[in-house]
Amino acid sequence: MRWRTLPAEADLLTHTARTILDGLGIEPVQRALRLNAADVRRLRLPGPDADSITEARLHRTVPAGDFSIARVAQALNTTTAHAIHLLSQHPVDWSPPRFRHTQQTASRISQWRTWYEPDHRSLQDIADHEGTSLATVRPALLKNDVPLRPARSYPGRPRRR
């Protein structure tokens, strides 16, 4: 089993496992030790404290795209086992930057439509405002059935020089 599973994949695997076990009439086995606070304080556990690294710090450390668990552990100054535990508790979207950019664009299209249609902003104005390119905004609107105006066709709009 690979350890770099995207959150959506982990959810699908969990759902599939539960479906199979339910179909066979088997209850999943989970053990959780219940210790009171005094007992936990007296325990001397090996390795770093499991909560010593925050989720935010973990996510800042994991680079975009492909990465090695050893490098993540080294950057966090911890063990690979600790890094694997942290990643299992707080999954990281390690999909390629292009995929994440596409997801971000998809989430902005309704706003772009509003700026373009009722507000009569130009494609270039939208791209500039969003810090992206015209080559991102134009096809995104076209793919979402937004009829594009001919360039400089909106009356009363000041012309750029």
C-alpha cells in the first residue's frame, strides 16, 4: 500500500472496505486505549511527541508535486515514522500544481461570469484582478458557456491606449 494517498482516495478506500465488511457481516476491529491523564503523563514513549508538529507546519513543509518522506522528516527535524503518522492524521494534497491550479480556476468561474456579464468588465480586467492570464480566463468562460463579446464592444467603456 502506498503511503501517499490523496484524501479523496483514502475516503474511497475506507468506504469500500466498510461496504465489503458490511456485506460479509463483519464488524471492523478498532482498538483504542483509554488512559486517564495521570497515566498518560507517567508514560515514557519512544520518539517525538505525536502532537509536537502542527498541521499547518506539516502542510507548509510538504512541497508541491512529488516528495520523499525522508526529506519531509528531515525538514521537520523528526523521524520518518513520525512524519508518516502526521501525514496519515493530516493528509496533504500532493497533486501536481497544474491540477491544483485547474481546481482553483473552476472555483472562480461563477465570480468571473458575474464580473464579465452584469458588471461588463473585460477579460483582461478580470485576469489582471485575479493575478492570472487571459489564456486562463477566456477558455474557462468559454467552457462554461459564457458568450464572449467582441473585443472593445461594450459602449461607454473607456478605451485603453
